[in-house]
Amino acid sequence: MGRPKRAVSQAGLSTLPEPEVKKARKEVTVTATANRSKRASDGHITPPVTTKNGKNIPTTAAASRSKRAAGDPDVPHTDVRSAKTVKPLKASKTPSSSKSSKDTKTSKSSKKPVSEPKATKPKDAVGARRSSNFSIIIPLVNQSKTKSREAAENGDDHGGLDGEKPEHGPSYWLMKAEPESRIEKGKDVKFSIDDLAARTEPEAWDGVRNLAARNNLRSMAKGDLAFFYHSNCKVPGIVGVMEIVQEHSVDESAFDTEHPYFDSKSVRDKPKWFVVHVEYRLKFKEIIKLKDLQKFAESGGVLADMQTLRQSRLSVSKVSKKEWDFIRNLAEDDPTI
């Protein structure tokens, strides 16, 4: 190549005719381009490139330009017109380069499995994950509720009883009955401790239609003792003691359409309700009133955990040995019963 022509200064352009000015400007541009190319080939960093709007665009090192010129697809280049860094396009997969492409993808994503790249996660990934958790939790909750209901119906659930049956001696219970007249389906459901004392044979404690109370009946054993409790009356409270003399059997009143507590959903093939048979043992001289029992349940009292005080609508409830002894002392009767 010949020696490049000397560039004309900006001041000298004003003395030339118009055609010569255009020619000189063209020569200046060609000279500047040649100088940048020469510096790039020598390994020097090129100066900032100035666009028409006067903004400076940072340029890359000459080494990067050389790599890009050699065909390296991973080297980004600067688009002078848009002043943006343009990422190179990835080459399409071919049968001959499928193995190398796969190895490259695996090495780049070694921290995470290839099947779960971050870029493919939806914006609501947290919500989707939360929904998937609920889809697992909800069936488990429903399943546990179903199992609890089945256990209650089968008598495996004791309705939240605290403690197990003592190894020695009887268990203690509280059983409610209504001492005042109340007509139900044309029949009087009144039954008091005096009525029980008048019976010459063991009395079937029927009409229980609550699962927790029924399970308590099923847990009773021959020889257990129970408080007789007058409920749904003017002065409710404990009036005496009775004994379980026969363990649970099918409640026939559930199948009797004439009985006040007939249950149309109960079937003989799979009975749902049961009775125990009881006998009179003792009537207290004075009734132990409900309001007195409640006083001893205040501020962590000795009766604070008594089931009948915590679940007032439960007709058959558990009584602990400590609660039993305390109430018997209140009655001031024969403690041997």
C-alpha cells in the first residue's frame, strides 16, 4: 500500500471550494478508520466511538475484537448505531455437534439439574409451590378427620378422655339423667336416683345418642362406679352413686320406632348405639350442686379438668380418681362405696 494522504485540518476546509471540502472530509474519515484498524491489529485499546448524537460508547479491547473476527460466537460486540451490547446467537444443534452441545449445557448448569433451569420457572412459582403443598396437606387433613370419625363410630376413640383405665381398682364415671317430667314423642323421659333405687333388676342405661358419650359407655367395665347426676332441672348436681354390673350391649331402643330416642339410621347388622346395666348403691344426704362443683374448678382448682364441667352437654363423662375422692369427701357419706 502507498502512504496515506495527509489529512486536511478543519481550519483549512474553509478556504477550499465546496467539492474539495467534501473530498477532504471523506479522506479524513478514511484515514481515521485506517488508524483504528491498525491500532486494533497491534493490540491497543481503541478510543471511545462518538455517534451522531454526541454520546460516547465504551468499546471493548482489541483482543475481544480479534476473537470476534476469528469467529468466536461467545464474544459480545457493540452495536454503534444502537449503543447496545448485542449477545451472539447460539448456533443451532446439528447431529455432529449434539454431544458437545450437551456437555456444554451440563457444565454451565452443574449447580442445578438441567431439567429445572431458573429461566423456565414461572413468575408465580411460589404460588404454584404453595398450591402443590396444599394439594398434599388437604387430603391428609381430610383423611385424618375421616379416620377420627371412623374411630369414633367404631368405639376406638374415647371422646378425649384423659388417662387410661387404672391397673387396679375400678374406673370412675358420671352419668346424667333427668329427674323432672319431660314428654318426648308422647312418653315421659323422667328418671331419677329414686327411680333407680326402686328397680329390682339392673337398669339398662339407654337413649345415649352422642358418640363421645357412647364410647365412654363402651369403655366401662363391670365393677366400675359412677356418680348419678340430675340434669335439666331446677337444681342440677350429683345425688348419689351407682355401679356398672353389666358391660355394654346393643341399645335396642334405637330400633324401636315408638321409643323417644329411636334412630332411623341405626341398623342391626352394624349397631351404632349401646347400653350398660347399672344398679343403685348410694344416695347422698345433700345434693352436690353444679354451682359448688364449678367453684372448685376456678383458678386451677382440683376440679379444673373435670370432663363434665368442660363439656357440659356430655351425658356420660370420665371422672379421675382424684376428682372422685374429692367429691366423695364433699358428700360426707360412706367412702367405702
